[in-house]
Amino acid sequence: MPRRIDILDCVGCGTCDRVCIVGCITKDENKKRIINEDACVDCGACQLACPKKCIYEK
């Protein structure tokens, strides 16, 4: 199952984006991160790296 980001808790730090091995995380107009679920390989690196712990399994 791909990961999801709780947009309300995301502070836009970009840590998840930097550790994503497939580059499926982008930022929106508010610098919050969004995961392209079709491209996510479910490695969990973003979830482990997130300092706010706002990434979870779908």
C-alpha cells in the first residue's frame, strides 16, 4: 500500500522528498508535500524520515 501524508500536520520541511528513492513526492503551492500514489513503491523511507510523523500507510 502506498504511503499518504497528513497534509494538516505536514510542515513542508522536504525531508521525505529528499529520501524518496523514486521521486514520487512533490510540493503543493503551500510547500506541503504530496505523494504520487501510483509511483510510490512503498519502501517506507519517507515515513521513517519524517520528523513530524505525518506519513502513514494507506
